[in-house]
Amino acid sequence: MHAPTQAALVTGCALALGACKPSAKSDAAPSASASAQRGTAQSPWLIGMSQCNLGEPWRVQMNQDVKLAAEKHPNLKVVFKDAQNDSLRQRAQVEELVAQKIDLLIISPKEAAPLTQPVAEAHRKKIPVIVLDRGVQGDEFTTFIGADNVKIGREAGKWAVKALGGKGLIVELEGLMTSTPGQDRHKGFREGLELEKHPDLKVVFEADMQWLEPNARKEMESALTTQKKIDLVYAHNDPGAHGAYLAAKAASRDKEMKLIGIDALPHEGVEYVKQGILDATFLYPTGGVEAIDTALDLLAGKSVPKKVVLGTRAFTKDNVSLGGEAIP
Ligand code: FRU
């Protein structure tokens, strides 16, 4: 199932008389000194988990998924850091974890650019690095795990076209546009809308709500003031869609429009669809379990793919009681 192990890669290089890059080793295994001592219940592997914030329910869920998956393995110990939505703090925390001699780093970065360098430095020190959900720039990390945000955005766009019959006025409330899911969910949505084919479909208001419900509510208040009619709101996450709903409801305009979001946590987005607050939400899995599975492979010296793409599902009022619908 997995690509050749580190041992196989190293042997392959030796046979090819230096044809392989020496960096092949860094992608497979932790540093030799640490690996000689750790990996038992008495002396477990030390995993550093750098989380960009715990102010949003989805991230609390991610940490919980990591924690529960790791607890099944007595040879793993996870140290959690919460950057409280501050990229500079997250940089410092990654450096601290590296100084603590972790055997492996899992990071869900707030923003791509500021976290690229500390991640690359950990990787250069031969610490395997799993980048989870939001990306960094370049390729100096071991593996990326996350769902395909362009695809999710595209599905949301196609859903919007269908729900509106190809005609209507749209508000887009974006996630932080310095983070990769914000950029990708925007790009995919516009692809799915195919505005060039739908002259009566217009995005009339667009704002960055930075993934935060209170910001989304404020931006939606501006949209409601400037736009006499809104047919659909696409928010890049469910807290954003809920913020938009609260603003529309306060203005007695919630019935006028359809609302769609992303994340589909059972106790958040899926619940909103059940209650008729949202019309659709798309699953964005946390990847916590997959991160621990991948960590175990890496700590065992196995190679893993550079990218692990997680699936998604659509939840609407028609399918929510059936657990949503898988998107191929
Ligand atoms: C939580 C969150 C989720 C979103 C993800 C994107 O911080 O905003 O709502 O899907 O981050 O990285």
C-alpha cells in the first residue's frame, strides 16, 4: 500500500551511485538519535501539534480527533500548542516545539506565508512535518493532508446555479484570503458559477470575514444595507453562514435568500441545515485521525504520499436525515 520504505529508498540510491538526492531520507524517518530512544510506552514518540486557534468549534474538533486517535497508541504522546489566531505566535510555538526535540510535527497553520519558514526549518532538521488542512508555500514539508477546497468551492458554485435556476444576486463571504482554503474556496466557487455562461447571475457583494462569525455578521449588515435584493449567500464556512443568517434575520430578510456554508460539523452546520437555517453545507473533514495514522507510518520509517486528499459530502434538507450525500 505504501511507497518503498526508507531502507529501500536508501539502498536504491546506493545502487544508483548517487543518483538520488540526499533529502529523500528526510521525508521518511525521524532523526536517528531520537528514533533510537523513543517509540515505546515507557518512552513514547513526542508529537508536537501546532493548532492555529481554538476559538472555532471546527478546530476544537480537530484537536479532539488527534487526541482520541493518539490515545489508542501508548507509544505516542502529543503536546498541543494553541496560537490563538496569531501567525507570529504560531511561528514561535513551532520553534519551541522543535527546540523541545519533538519527533514529528503536525501543523494546521493560520496563514501560508508566515508559517512557511518555520515549517521548512523543522523539515530541514529532519523532523517529519504533516501540514494539516491549511497549506504553506513551497514543498519543504513531508506531507499535506486535507480536503480539496477548490472542488468543495466548485460544488458550492454548481449547487448555487441550480438552486437559483441560473439567475440571481449573490453575496460571497470569504474565509481569510491569506490562508489557502479561503483562496481555493473562492476560486472553486467562481469556476462552479460559470458566470460567463450565466449573464443573469451576479456576485454583488464580496468581503473577507476571516473565518469569523461576528465579522461575517458585520459584513452581511453592510451587504443588506447596500443591496436591495440578495438571493443567495455563500460563506466559506458555517460560522460565516450563520453570522450572515443572524444579520438577515435581524433585518427580517432571512426568508429572501438561500444560505450555504462549509464544514458540516454534526453539532454546527448539519444542525443548521436540520433547523432550516442553512440550505446546504459541505463536509470539510478535520483530518485528525488521518494525521495520526500518517504519523505512525512516518515514525515507523515508512514513506507516505506527499498529499493525502480527503473526501467531502453535501448536506441539504433533502438528504440531511440520511447523512448527506457523498461527492465523487
Ligand atoms: C476553522 C476554519 C474552518 C474552516 C477551516 C479552514 O478555523 O475556519 O471553519 O473550514 O478553518 O482552514
